[in-house]
Amino acid sequence: MEQRLTMIANEAKTDGRIMIRLESYASNGGSSALNLGLSEQTLQMVRGRLVELGIAPRRLILASFGDEHRTEGDRHRQWVEIYLIRPGQ
């Protein structure tokens, strides 16, 4: 994870207009409140590391989802999807 976050931060630093959207997911398997809490915790960890790597908090857009999963194998996982939003795209 560290290497990818460093690559993302370095890419975002090439243009101060690039925004980063972080979407955090916790799969089904517990209550909605628990899943949202787990999702938010994971999201804040990634956000914090990007800030440490020099990304201004105002450039980070956050979204937590607690009842999402793609496949049966994802049922007990938390993950963050990261999107670079480039100006004019």
C-alpha cells in the first residue's frame, strides 16, 4: 500500500489542480453502522497518509460506503478505491 500511495501522491503533485477522490468500502457481514465505521476508519488512515506525503487536505474528496461488495470473496474486507480527478476531464 505504501508504494502505491507514494506513486499517487507524486502524480498528484505534478499538477496542483488534481483532486483525489477516496471511496472506502466495507463489505456486508455486520451491521450497517459497524460497516460504515470500519469503512470510515480505513478511509481516514489512507487520507492521513496522503496528507503526510504532502497532499493538501482540501484536495481530498472522501466517501464511505458500508454495505457494498462485489463478490462473495469480498464479504469480510475493507478497501479504498482511489481516483485522480484531472482538470478538464
